[in-house]
Amino acid sequence: MTTPRLRHRPNTEEEDASALRLGPEFNNAGCLLISEVKYLLENRDKDAPDTVVYNKTVEYVKTFAKFNTTDSASAVRETLRRETALTQFETAQIANLCPADAEEAKSIIPSSTRPKSLVKIDDDRLQALLDEIQTMRKFQS
């Protein structure tokens, strides 16, 4: 009589968005701002699908896009890109959520509150970035 052999599972890392572990398919993926997705969907070819999911996605991005023009979305992305301590995910979250102050940003973007986070930006610098984004949002055309 033979005994069944146990197979060892490969040691896979568990997904955890608060630690920026989003799964292997997202390791090299870029993050779009909701405003950028809105632009892409609005400028899609005439053959856009007429499905419930597509239509709800268009409705969602129109509701939650914070920047009305591609120029303002690009300016915000460039402003945040200058801060090298921010990850792409954190950059997108800050631009999509537009927190008013550094404390709010750290409370709604889980990765920025972790002691081992990649974000090593002091509150004053983060506040300056947030103020600059709020100004861009206020004066966008």
C-alpha cells in the first residue's frame, strides 16, 4: 500500500492593499487617475460597447473625476511625480481623492500610515503638495 504524497504549495504572498501588495498582475502596472480614465472613455472610438458595466463605468468616472481637462490632470500627475517618495498607487490615490490636508491623506490612504511604508514624506511637504493640487483644481479651466 502506498501513501499519498503531499504536494507543497509554492509560497505565495498574500494580497493586502494596505501594504501595497496588490498581487503579481499589478507588480508592474501603472495607475491611472479617474480623470484620465474619463478622458479615455469619452474619446473612445464610436464602437464603444453598450453594456451595463461599461455604462456604469462611464457614469462613475463622470461623477468622481476631480479634474475636467487632460491638461489639469497631467499637471497634477506631474506635480505628484516630482515627489519621488510617493508610489504610483499613492500618487493616483491622492489625485483621485484630493484630501484637504496631510492628516486626512494619511488616514484615507492606508499605505501612507504604515511605519514601513515606501512613503517617507513629512507632513509639511505633503501639505504643500495637497495645497498645490487644491489650487490647480480650483482654477482649472
